[in-house]
Amino acid sequence: MSSKGAKAGASAKAKKPTKSGTEDKREDVLQAVIIADSFQTRFRPFTLEKPRCLLPLANTPLLEYTLEFLAMNGVQEVFIYASSFQEQIESYIRQSRWTPISRSCPFSTVDFIRVADARSVGDFLRDLDKRGLIEGDFVLVHGDLVSNISLDGALSAHRARKEANRDSIMTMVLREGGEDEHRSKVNGISPVFAVDPLAKRCLHYEEMNPLQSDHYIELDTDLLKQPELEIRSDLIDAQIDICTPDVLALWSESFDYELPRANYLHGVLKDYELNGKMIHTEIVSEGYAARATNFQMYEAISRDVLDGWTHPYVPDSNLVKRHTYQLRENNVYREDEVTINDGCDISNAVIGQDTVVGFESIIENSIIGRNCKIGKGVRITNSIIWEDVAIDDNAVVEHSIVAEFTTIGKNSCLSAGCLIGSGVAVGEGINVPSSSIISVISAQGTSVAPNTELLGPQGKGTQFIDPDMEDMEDDDPQRLQLSLGYSLEGYELYASSVSTLASDDEEDLSDDEVRDTARSGRTTSFASDDSSTAGASNFVTEAVAGLLEVLRGERGDFDSEKLEFTSLRLANDASDNAVRRAVATALVRRAVELINAESGGMETSKAAKCVLTERSGAKEFVSEVGVGGDSVAEQVDFTLAVQRACVSISRVIEVQKAGALCSALFQQMYSEDILEEEGILKWWEDARAKEGGEAMEQVREKCKALVDWLEDAEEEDSDEESDED
């Protein structure tokens, strides 16, 4: 149900016109939609009683930054969507300068829309489509956005593309993050965009994380025919989208879409042949844009505000009515009526009104809210303290977030990573362990009994238990975003680089190629041949495609293919490893085709035999070109390439079946004298066969029966020789 309470006298401006001339004018009205509901539990326990968009960031509610961003970019009408905490959001707006009845409000309309049964962003946008409120271009953002980027250029480019082609329906505004780590990049999730830099069109989107076994993306081979193609993993995506009403129509057509990027963007790009809709990018190098999507991002943006990266949205801009911040020495932003006693050491901080800091206390790289009482000898470092918090004498707070109405007793310590909910009391002399999450209410919203063993006799609250986290798998990447500190300690990480990208016809790069790609952070056109990495990529892509055609019997013979391989290798300056990788990949993919054939699909052992014997000359080609020699080292390298190829196709068939195929191929190549007993046994012992994650180990383990059989055979031969002697 739509609430009109905040529109007041300005509501008439939002009525649909009846004359065509007025309709043209209405299309020039820039509208915006704010998604004020996160549908996430990452900020618990802080969001059990208030929405994320009203959490204070540098003592200013997050929603203020979002509204300022829209105002600076000429938005005239704003629609705010929420399914929970709607009353709090409406009440806040009515008491702020953003209510249209206020003379200082830059918006003609602020409309609140509630969807009680919404479970995702997709539900909101499908509801918006039904309402018919959007009449032209609109800006879609989230209520946790902090940005100072000007949209003038992006809006002009979007409108020009729309005039030229009505199927250009959306422009994503992305910020270059650079090759180095940028603290406003989201930890744990790496968005990867495939972009046509000439048309500024997004062609493919995927998300990667350091816990996944495959650190590359799959591209449709048609994309590789683009004159230029950039694969960008260096972009900061704050989900600022300029949209036409057609965007909403596509949401309505696909009821399984829930998330703007992982579902909607990925799906629309994948189904381009079906819907014909184009999504573009505007990649900017100036300005700031980030979303407080987790505790790490919340802290990072807070520090960016403190350091001035978000200018003009810094504390002494006083975005909220009655804020009185001024910048003092040592980069300290202080409001009026702040008391700092003698002997204090304060630097790089924000301190709110009516806060008192006791004698000889230390505050570094921290944000302190209004009406806080800091005792003497207190040390607060790298922390965020909300309003109405009392921290008694000689207490220590290290790299933690402390919510309002909390008390920390004398000589107590909050170790790094603590999240302390509203109303918690920590007794005297208590050492709260690092990364503790303490709350006075449960995940279900009920009061909890105090844990006096943890917090002392006068303590209030207990360890917060999030049922969603308990149900989460240990290797779920969402776990990486649930704590204040980002750490990969304790997770099994895979050997390949997170920034390594590959097409559907490209397998794992060599170690040197991985390092080269990881250093670049950005891969330019696949058509480029100005680096060894690009050459290897081109060679593998083309070589696999050609060899597959010969294996299928679609063209030529293996003598001709050997010449093709040699020519292609010289043209791309491909290494021996790239050649082995191409041959192994083609063999494995042909075997999978035989296994997965719609009619008469083969068993793995039969498919392995067929791929090597079905066509005359196949086993000789594999031996001479793939293995490339008679040495044990060359056999080990080729065997390793086959293992990696089987790991890569475990995305198509289950990993156990991929391991069975690997074992069957080894056995068949041993029978055909392509591989020798010693080559397979040395591969089994090679450390590289055990590296690269769980899938590598699972595929290797399926070959153990073959290895045991070969070892037994070797022992029998040795015994026979001893008997003869």
C-alpha cells in the first residue's frame, strides 16, 4: 500500500498529465527509486530494531547520504520502498528537510511505498511496474549508498543511446577502483564485467569469490568475435543504475529474479538473443561511490568520510539539521558543547555534541556519537561508538562497534572485532573476547537472560546467535562478509588467482601466466596479441576448437591437424604447457560429449577408449603432440594437464564422474602405450597433482585404484626379476 503522508501539498505535481505536450514534459522529470530494505541479516543485532538505512555513519544516518546524492544530480521525484521499519523511515523523513512541505527540500515528491510480503528487491521492482508510477528515466539506488559522483555525463549518454535505439534500457555507473586494493571494494565478492569499450555495452556479468574452486568465468565464444572486449575485475559497483521503464517490465516477466546483479543483470545479458535489450556502462575515474553492504564496508566508508574522500559529504558539511561540526587540528571534527579534559590525545576522529572525554584519554581513528561519557585513562582506537554510550575509567575499546545506550565498566576491554548491540552492559574488569557479538535481544526479537559469566555480575546481554549463520555452509562466501574484520584464515583457498579469467575454451593458466594476469587486474581485448598471456589464451581457444572438430570427424585428419597446431603455436608463441593443455582439454571435452550424448550416451570407460581409438591417428597425435616426448617429466606434465581438464569439466558433470573419466583416460592411454607406468606413478607423487583445491584432490583420488594396480604390477615384476636372478 502506498503511503502519501510525506507528499503533502506537492502531491499534485505527481499526477499523470492528460495532454500530450505535458506528457513530453513529464518524461523530462527525473525520478528516483530508493530500495530502503536490504533483505539481509548481515547487520544483526543492530538491525533488529532499526533499518540499515538509518544506522549512523560518521554520526549521520546512511539515508541522508543517499538523498543528498540524488538531490545533487537533479532528481525531482523520489519513491522509497520498504517492507520493514516503514514507520521509522517515514517518521525520520517527516522530521527532516526531505519532506516536501519543507522549504529547503529539493524534491517535489517523496512517496513511501510499502510491500508487506516482499522477500527480495525483485518483488519491489515488480510491484513498481504494476503501479505505473514511472513515466520516464529513473535512477535506481539503495538506501545505504554514499556517493558524490555527478551523473550529468551518464544521463546524457543514456538518453542519447535511448534515442538511437529504444532497446538500450539501462546504464550502470561504475567507478574505477585501480589495480591496487581499494577499501571501498567489497571484500569476499569480486564482480566481473565483460564490456565492449567502443559501445560502452556490458556483455557479460559474473561474481567470483576466493572460496570457489574455479577462478575464471565462462564466456560465449561469440563474444570473442568482438572487435574489442575488456574483462574488468577492477570496478567498484555501488549499484547506481539509470533505467527506462522497460527495465521494470523485464523484472515482471521473470519472477525468479531476486537480485539486481547476480539474477537480473546476468539473466538479461545471457538472454540477449531472446529479449534484444541492451545494458550499458559508464565507467568514471573521478568521484566516490560505495554501499555499506556489510560491517567491513560500513567501517571503510566511515573512514573515507573521515578522510575527506566523500567531499562535500564530510562531517563539517552538517547534512543533518542542528549538526554543528567543525574541523579542528589533528583532523578532529567536533560539534559544539564537547568537553575535552586535560592530557587527552585525540587524532583523526569525529566527536558528537554533549560528549565528555575524561583526563588523559586516547581516541585515535574513531567516531564518537553525541552525549557519550568517556572516563579518564580510556583508550579507544579504530572504533565506532554511537550516541549515549558510557565508557568508564581505564577501559579499552579496540576496533569495535558499540551501539547506543551501552555501558562499558572500569578496566574492561573490548578486543578487536567486537560488535556490541544497543543497551548492553559490560561489567568492571571484563575482557570481552575478540569478534564477540553481544546483544540484549535474540534473533527472534525477544529479551535474553544476561550472561554474567561473560559480562560480569552487572552485565546485560549475551552472545548473539544468528540462525542464518548457523545454517550456512562453512565455505559459503557470505561468511566473509559477516564480521567486522576480513580474514581468509581457516578457509581452504585454491591455488589459482582470483583475478584469473578464461573463456569457455581456456583452461587453467600456467603459474607464470596466472601471475601476469593477476598483476594486470584488467584484461584487455582477447584479440590482442601483445603479451604472452594473450597469445596462450588465443592458442588454447583456437587449438581446442580445431582439434574437437577432427575428433568428431567433422573435418580433416590428424596429420593435417598436426600442421595446424604447429602453425598456430608459432603464430601465438605458445609454450609446451599450452600445447599439452589444449590437447588434454579437447580429449576430455570430446569424452564428455560422448558421455552426455542425448541418444546412446556412453559409460566413462567406453568414452575414454572411443576418444582415443575411434579415429585413425588420434593416439599417435596425443602421444607426439600432447605428451611431446618419451621422458617421464613430459608424461607427468601431460598427465597433470588431463587431471586439470577433468577438474574444469566438473562444472558440467559431477566431480566424482569427472574423476572416473580421468582414471579411465589414464588407463586407456597406458593400454595404448601413450603413457608409461612410471609416468603415471610419478604424477601421483607430484605435489602439483594435490594442489588447487578440493576438486583436484577428488579427481586424483578416483585414480587411486589404477595407481594401486600399477604399483602391485611393478612389485610383481620386481619379484619375478629377483627369482630369475
